[in-house]
Amino acid sequence: MLSKMKINNICCIGAGYVGGPTMTVLADKCPNLKVNVVDTNKKRIALWNNKDLSNLPIYEPGLSEIIGRARGKNLFFTSDVEESLKNADMVFISVNTPIKKKGIGAGQACDLRWVEASARQIAKFCTGKTIVVEKSTLPVKTSEVIEEILVSTSKSEKGKEFYVLSNPEFLAEGSAVENLLNPDRVLIGGDNQNAIQILKEIYLNWVKDEKIISTNLWSSELSKLISNAFLAQRISSINTVSAICEETGANIREVSTAVGYDSRIGKNFLQSGPGFGGSCFKKDISNLVYLCNHFELKEVANFWEQVLLINSWQKNRIYRNIVSKLYGNVANKRIAILGASFKANTNDLRESPSIEICKKLIEEEAYLIIHDPQVSQESLELELESPKGWEFQKNINKVFIDVDAIIILTEWEIYKSLDWLKIYPIVRRPSWVFDTRHFIDADKVKKSGFKFWQVGSCND
């Protein structure tokens, strides 16, 4: 019986931003379990196994310390998918589900090829009873696809039984380890109560019982989409207010603080900036819009699509403000870019507002000197898609030489402590500082001699 099933070996397919940190914390909190994280990307696996913990493929505060404790003991990173699945009692699917670029649903629907491929590998190599856990962010009813593949195999191969659960991640990059150690909630969706209980018992090693919620499969899958949609909606909402503040003389930080004191609203996700980024928000809202259109809920689809349109509008608005302040021309001007990741405390460049704004400036023939404390030259080359018009500078003291403007695009703490009095003599004057995050001291920048623009403020 499944109720008597004991979990000894766990396999996670996908060693990315979700699979790597999640399995690392799980292994650390459950030393009795053997955890294999598998990925066909051998370069990524090599980085996870690098002896130098500063060279992990993902930067998250606190991650390297836990890797150091668990790796090689009960946590392993490997490219051997077959062997890992053969021994697995429970398999997490944590693969990439990007938006389709062509075909039916292009631009909105998720590309599920890697989810399907994972299901087929599980069906082929797993033996006996196996609990399969969706960890990737997936469209509602994706579990039906997984179940159909697994059930068709179990019918033709005696002895194989599969139980599918949905266990979506609710991680914020930059604080993923803290989110895993102290989650607001753990959501488990499924139709088999025994399978749900078995997964729950694993989480109970460090998560309080009252924080573990069980639902049916569809509610679990939809809850993940709606959570991200609500968070993105707040960001787009406050960004529209930032534009009103710039025109009226109000201050967006003061407005968001006042609004956030209302207990019905709360203070989180009320920080104005250049727009949301990362792999989830745009993808999940696009998927939600596609789902609504599929069920002919046009008004609902239009509502959520506006969140995406405002996000694009904010990035374009900031870009146009920059060009306008620089006399309508940035060709051949040197511009310092502070921050490339989509937010602080991560090296993730996916859907980063910084990257989009940089691309537009390069198209205008500006020359960019880009700094970011965690991003690599290689990852920038992949995202910017242009070998010309920019350089990557790790030494922040060399970023500002002869620049016409400085644009702060990511809220790294290192940028708060910059000595603007020392920077001003080495720039080309008149020079601008653009604070797209509203997080540095405007008075200090202005007193040093710079012209200054800050999102959500009355500006020069």
C-alpha cells in the first residue's frame, strides 16, 4: 500500500533557479534522504560540483554555505538521469517552461516540451511505486498531460505505479533560501491523500504543520499563477503612480509608505522601479491571459494583459526620459550602467528591465559601461545579443571615467554607498544620474554637481 511507502531516494529533474536551491535545503533538512539533482546541461552540473563555492551557477545569499554542508553527503548533482530515476521513490519536475515563441499560443502559452520529456523519462526509467511532484510553474491541468503519459506506461509495464502531485514554488529570487527555510506556506495539490501525506511528512522536518496546505491538483496549479499575477499587478500599479508623482510634485516613496500602512494593503511590492523582471511574472500572466482567452473570458484576459502593458510602458517611459534629458541624443555617449540583474541579490538576467533598457540605448548608438557585482560577462553577451556598443567592468572605480550619464537599474546595496563627490570630477560634464529605483540620496547626488532624475520624484 502507498500509505506504507518509505521515501529514501529523491530525484529532481532540473538544476536551475528552483531545483538547485530547493533540493539543497531539502537535503540539508532531511539528512536521512539521498537527493540527486539531475540536468542534461553538463556545464551547469560541473558548476554545481565546483569546489570553489563562489562559482556556483546561481547566486543566492546563504546558498553556498548549505551546499558546503550537504554536497557529497546526501546531496548530489549529476547528468546521469537514468540511474537517478531508477533508484528514485519520489521525483520532482523542475524544468524550464518558457513562453512559446512560435506556433499556437506563441507569446502567451507555455512551452511544455521539457515537462513532457521529463514525464517520458520518468515513465521509462522509474520502477515500482513513484510519486511525481510538479515543481515547475505550469499551466492549469498540466498534470493531466503528465498523468496520461505515466498511466499509459504503467498499464503496459506491470509493477509501475505513479502518483502525481502539484507542489508549486513560491520563491523570490534574492531571498530564495530564506523563503525555503521559513516559507509563508507550502502548497500540495493532489487526488491521492496518501501521496499528499508522504510529501507533507518530508516538509514537516522543518515547516510547521499549519503552514502546509493541501488542495486538489487544479487549485494548486492555478494558485501559483494567481499569486504571481497579484504581485506583478501591485508593481504595475505603483509604477503608474510614480508617473503621477513626477508630474505633481508628490514623492513615490512617501506615497507608498502611507498607502502601505493600511493593513488591508500592506507595504510589500510597493516599491516603484523600471518594471518587474525574472522568469515568472511575465510568463505566468501571459499564461493566465491565454487561459482566459481559451475559456472566452475576454474581459478577464484584458484586465490581466494591462498589467503586462503597463510594465512595458514603464520601461519605455524611463528609457525615453533618459534620452530626452541627454538632449535627445545618446549616440557616441558613454553611459555607466549600474546593475544588470532584474533585482538585487541574484545573478538572473531573464526579462531584466536593465537588459531591455540597455538594448534600446545600444540601438541609439550609446556606448555602455556595465557593472554588476554578481553577473558574468558571458551571461551579458547572451542576453544583450550584440558584441558591440558595451563593455563589462567588474571594477566599479573604473566605470565612471568620462561618462555622460550614470543609470542605476538594479538596487544593489553597493550603489548606496558611492562617493558622488569623488565620482563627479572624473565624468564628462554636464553629467546626469538616473535613479530608476528611487533608493539613493538625491541631495548628496545633487550637491556633488550632478543633474539628477529619480523615478517617482519631482526632477530637474
